[in-house]
Amino acid sequence: MKKYSKSFKSLWIGEIVSEFGGAAGAIINGLLLYELTGSREWMGILWLVYFIPSLVLQGISSPFLNHVIKEKMLKNIQLIRGAAYLLPLVGFWMGTETGIVIGLGVLQLILGLLQPIFASLSFSLLPEICNDEELAEANGLMDGTLRLMGFLAPGVISLLLLLVPMQWIYSISALLFFISFLALSRIPQSSKQKTAVWTKKFWWSETKVGYRSFFSYPQLLRLTLLSSTVQFAVGATLVLSVPFIRGELGGETWEYGIFKGAFPIGYVLGMILLTKLPKNPQTMYIGLIGGGSSFLLLYFVHSVPFAWICELMGGILFPLFNAQSSAIFQREAPRDRLAQLSAVRLLFLRITMPLGILFASLPFLDLNIRHVYLGIGSIIILPGLYYLIVSLKLKKTLIPSKEKL
């Protein structure tokens, strides 16, 4: 951590604190709503309230992101999100279940609208506070620790629920977002705000330019599509994990818990491994192929411990691709449009996750769990192998022959 700038450390602290607070809040949202309604349908509605407006806003907000002061916007978002976590508490103070449910719904709506903006701005700020040679490791560190927070939150919240009433976890989440605001306040304001006359014509013009610019960079488009295959697989595993461990393999609840925890633990190990390996296309594509293989191997697995190993392997290898592909995007995208292009990139990644959920859920496809794992693994591995071979051939052509020497 010593080699990173104070601005990066502030962003890192702000992100991991808010990630823990958000993960804690998400756990309580589900528990509280189910306790009030006892309805699986209401659980689905709660996530739709989060997801659908989020995707719509992300699709139309990208021009706006080029014309804000990133550091200021990030701080403001954390304050708004922190305040939003107090809304369910207002419902408790009102003493009505309707008030609590409305508070949960408004909270989910606010979180869904703000999360993609925060993620896009944070992603585009990273190249401004890190040197180019630090970007791959900085992305790995950020991504790995965020996943670790998501892994730690359920255990910590379970212990807190033994000590305090469920609803008070919201105040803890609100406090953590305020701490995140304070951490982000330490980032000096370096980006300049661009003045723009916001009209419908200007917005439409900027939108077209942004999407046209995104598609004019083949490497950025290729890396985004490859990352999208990973998100597609992640969406499918949200459906498959429980029935695979508990049904197909006959595992116990605690064995499923270890299965779910193996990937984030592996991701942290992969982040450490990334610091020891050369940062080049070959390492990047090997990480993608190896990570995809962790899905494909589940097709052949017939015991829970081997399933744990597959998840751990995926966690170790995927950072080699994710961190380096993110760094390439941050370096190659035009700096004056990086925030906008980051939003377009994130839109691709977020759309493919529900597509993966549908792929794993639709009964008319007549695919069993193992076939789905085989399919999603192949979707990742095949293009990864192709681009690995291309990168090796390109590397070979760049090495002068002995005759020329």
C-alpha cells in the first residue's frame, strides 16, 4: 500500500467501507421484507425496483458523467446513500408495516439509481490518481478487497443480530456511508467541471458520440464483451449454486456456505498472485481461460470438496483477467470521455448478468445443472483461447529473428 498515492488510499478506504455497509444493508433488506410479508414475490419486486430503474438511468446518463467533478459527485452520492438507509427506520418510528415496506422500496430505488453512477465515476477516477504501471495492481486490490467485504459482511451481521435488533443495522450502514464520505473528502479536487448547456439536443448528441466512440475502439469493445461473458456466467451461478450443492451433490448447508466463500477468498489470493506475475496479454487471457475452466470443471465434479476447489481456482485466476482488462480500458479510453465510456462498459456488464439468470432458469431449454455449467464455461474459454493464440502469434512476430540481428 505504501507505493500508492494518498488519493488512491482515500478512494480505497471509502469504497471498502461503503461496500461493507451496502452488503450489510442488503442482507437486512431481504430478512426484514421476508419477515414482514413472508412472500417470495415481494422479494422479487424489491430487486426489480433496484435493477430496472438502475439499468434505464445507466443507459441514458453517460453523457452527464463527462460534465461533473468526479470527487465531489462521489462524496455527494455517499451522503445521499447514507441518508437513504435511515428511511426504513422512519417506517419503524411510524409504527406501520406499510411505512417500513415503503421505506425499503424507496431505499432500493435510490441505491439502484446511484450505484452505477458511483461505480462509473470511481472507475474513471482511478487513472487520475494512479500511475499507468500501477493500474492493474490497483484494480486488483480494489476489486479483491470489495469482494472480501461482501464475504465478511454476512458473518459479521449474523453476530450483530445477536446483540442488536435487526432494524438498527440500518443505522450502522448509514454510519459507514458517512465514514466513506469523510474518506472520499480527502481526495483533492483535480478534475475540472465542464460547462454545458443541457438541452435535449445536446444530450442526444453527446449520447450518440459516446456510444460511437465506444464502438470505435475495438480493443475496448473486445475486453468489455469478454468481461460480459464472465458476468453472464455469474448470473447463471446465482440460480445454480444452491441446487447444485444441496441437490445434485447432496451437500449440507454449511458445505454450501464454504462453496460460496471459496470464490472471494480465492479472489484475494489471486490479487496477491497478480503482484508477482508479469502484466501482459498472455497472463490476462490465461486468467480468463483458467477462470472459465472452473465453471466447466463443475460439469465433472461429483463431490463437494472438489466443487470447493473449483470455486477457489476461479477466484484465484479471474483477477488476472479482470484487473488487467480494467487497466487497459482505463489507459486506452480517451481521458475526456472515460467516465462516459465507463458507464457504457458497466451497462454491458450489468445487462448480461440477468441474461445469465434467464439462461439458467428457463425450463424449455431442457438443460440440467451440469450442462449449464458446461455451457457457461465454454462461452468464456473459447474466445479466451482464440485471443491467447492471437496474442502469442503477435508476440512472436514482434521478436526479431536471428538473421535480422
